Amino acid sequence: MSTALPPGLPAPAQEPVAKPYWEGTRASKLVIQRCNGCGAHQWGPEWVCHRCHSFDLGWEEVAPRGRIWSWQRPHHPVHPALNGFGPYTIVLVELPEAGNVRMVGNLLCEPTAPVEIGAEVEAVFEPHDEADPPYTLVQWRLKG
């Protein structure tokens, strides 16, 4: 599979608290933290619940789809590997089946394509097997 991002980018930090998320992406599954006490979903991964402050957190697989809540289109590279790569579109995706938490990712589209707030998107799991350690990114594409 070709990747949407050029080679040479650093692998994302894989902190111990986020290990289930990265394991899920490697299996093409979207997993989000959920408090075993109050039931709240949360993103990004933390050691404590954002709502009730419990330390009893688990992980739940959720549907890999959502809707665009916000977006931006960088034109300037934020890393040397992105020289000549822009513009590209970054979206903030709201996950309705996970308490409406929001995740950031790239929208796989033409660089200057119009973006509509509320548009439905689905996850694309992009493996980077050559990286050390290997990882899989969650990217987004318009549904349908």
C-alpha cells in the first residue's frame, strides 16, 4: 500500500498509556479510551478520566467513522520531509459513537478540494511498516 505521507517523517511517540490505541491501529481497528467508572469516552489517552478523575480506564473499539468538525490546510512544511509536499488538509473528526470525542488526522483528498463541516468521513489505516518501530496512522477519507 502506498502512503499519503512522504518517507522520512519520525514515528509517532508511542507512550505506554496509548499502547492499546497503537495495537488497535496495527489491526485496522479504532479504539478509544473509556472510563470504567462513569462511562465517558476520551481522546487523547490519559491515565485519569477527564470527567470523574477515576484511574479505572479501559479501551473500547468504536466505529471508524465520524464527521468533520473543523479543518485547516497547511501550505508550509512543518518538517523537512514535507518540503514540496503541501498543501494538505488536516481535519478534526468528531466520533458520534464515542461520546463525540474528536481526533485529528489528514483528509485524503486533492490538496485544494473544498471541505465541508459536518461531512461524513471514514478511517483509513495507513501502515508504515518500514518505520522503527512500525506503526499505523489513522487517516480520513470522505464517505461514499
